[in-house]
Amino acid sequence: MDEKETTAAPLSGRRAEAARNDQRILEAAREVFVADPGAPIAAVAKRAGVGIGALYRRYASKVELLQRLSAEGLQQYIAAVEDALAQDDGDPWGAFSEFMRRIVDADIHSMTLSLAGTFTPTEELYRDSQKAQELNVRLFERTRAAGVIRPDVVVDDLSLLLEQLAAVRVADEERTRQLRHRYLTLILDALHTSSGTQLPGPPPGWDEISQRWET
């Protein structure tokens, strides 16, 4: 019996090259702007190995490029939370821990440290940010309801903890990853079991977290 196989039609040569250029531009922009938010857009073109004209055909300005970078990061974050929420194997702490590891490996919060307040977010970014926060709350409350996270921690503590891990950076990329996971393990242990010591001061509020993106 004949079996029919369906495959996606390959991109034309020009479209495939444009897609590759776009990916190179985004990867280069992330590296350039995380290291130096004030870098000119020409530095991105140079890092990506594309002409400045090719970059401007895709992104009309540095702000537009920063907005796209932030949108990509938010989509990665949303996907990670949704995957964690989809895990229904009776191990809420395992799902939460794996979510934290995935976010650290994606290095999403390096962009927050470098880019917050450097450009005006779009309405779409605000909507996606709100969606991410709503998913955060669902995951956190599920973990709390299972009694596997210390009771004096709130969901907004997670953002600042992840930013602290993103600030860990050395010259070697693999060594950076190792160190981040070392300190993530310490943080997860601290979140999982209370030492009995009360945390000082009130926790951060969502307004404190989000207002940093205002220019």
C-alpha cells in the first residue's frame, strides 16, 4: 500500500536567505545589546555578517529591533510556563524546578537587566507581559497549593531571583552556565524548604517589576 508523506514546502532561495539573515540579526542583536545597550545598530550588522541595508530592510530602527528581541524573549517565557502547567504527573515541585532551569538556560532575564527602560514597549509587548504574569501566578499558586514552596515567598520574588542568576556571567559561556546552575540549585533549595528565618521587608510588587520598562 502506498503511503503519502506530507512535508512542508521548502522556502525559495531568496526567502530562505532572508530567514537566515533574520535569525543571524536577532542572535547578533541579543549578544550586542546585552553586552552594551547603547551600541549602534551598525554593530549588530557587523556581528551578524550582513549589510546595514539588509538589516534596515528588516528593522527600520534600533527601537524596532529591541521590541522584536523582547517579544521573542516573552514568547520563550510563555512557552516555558505553559509547558510547566501542562505537566500533570503529580510532581508540582519537579515541574516548577524544571521551569526555573529552562528559563535560566534561555537567559531571558539578561535582556531585562540590559534593556529595561531603554525603549518604549508596544501594546503587544504589554499584553504578552500580562499573559506571562497570569501564567506565572497559575504555576506559582499550584506549587504553593501543593505545600512544596516556602510560604513567605510570593510570585513576584521569582523575577528578581531570575535576574540575579542572569547577572552571573564570566568570559566562558559554558562556565557561565555551570555557575548559574550552581546558584539556581541553592535558590531552589531555599525556596523548597523554609529555614524558619522570616524574610525581611515586604516582597516586590508587580508594579515595581513592570515600571522598570517605562522610559
